Amino acid sequence: MGKYVNGILAPGEVVVYEGKMTGLIFLWPVIILIIGIIIGVIAPLVGAVIAGFALLYGAFVYLKWISSEYAVTNRRVILKTGIISRDTFEMRLEKIESISFRQGILERLLNYGDITITGTGDTSQEFKNLSNPLKFKLVTEQEMEKWHRDLGG
């Protein structure tokens, strides 16, 4: 479980599902690096600049990947991104009005996509590049049902 999520759990609150950002976000830095290497055979300086950019971009993507936390607890949905500048979103299960997810053909084949959670008062948040978005959606809906049945009545 992520450090942020673990640190903010209330007494009696447990993580039911922890989502992850797909590792496919590394695809573009790798493609750019390969292009830089190929160009470097013909024009070493240009290839080195492109490869350097790819490595820098890859480091940025890696930091984003390791700093993102997605969780469903028995009380809320939590999203946290960022290391130095932190961006968080938390919504209690009883405040969620709808959950939608978007997957193109390629995303469906590779089992990742984006989820949007909309709550009361037009509050919404998009969870981007989430591995197995359908499972995240289903677990959230199951927890919402449990909350309404057991606690919210």
C-alpha cells in the first residue's frame, strides 16, 4: 500500500483495492530513445540530444509512476500524485454519483484506461492511465453498495 494512503486511513478504514498506473506510460520515452540511438548512427550530436531528452523524459515519467497512488477503501476513493508538489483527491463513497471509464481499442487490448468519478455538486476527478480500470470501477461500486446497505441505509 502507498505511503500516503496508509498514512491517512481513519480508524476502522481498510484498503479494499489498490490500483496502479500502467507501466505502458514508459512506451514513449523508450520509442524516443530508440529513435535517438538510430539517428545517432548518422548524426551523433543530434542522436545524443534526442537520447538525452528521452532519458530525462523517462525519469519524469518514472517519478510520476512511483508517486501515483490509487485506492478504494471501505469508506472512500483516494487519488494522490506528485512528490514535491502533491495533488490529492478523496471522495467519500456516499458522495459518488457516477463512475465512468474510457478505453480505446488499444487500451482495451492492453487493459488500461481512464476512470472519471463524479460526485455531488459536479465534483469530478479523472484517474488517468489506470491498469485494469474495470476492476477499479467494479470494486468501487461494490463498496458503495456495501456502504449504502450496511451504514447508509
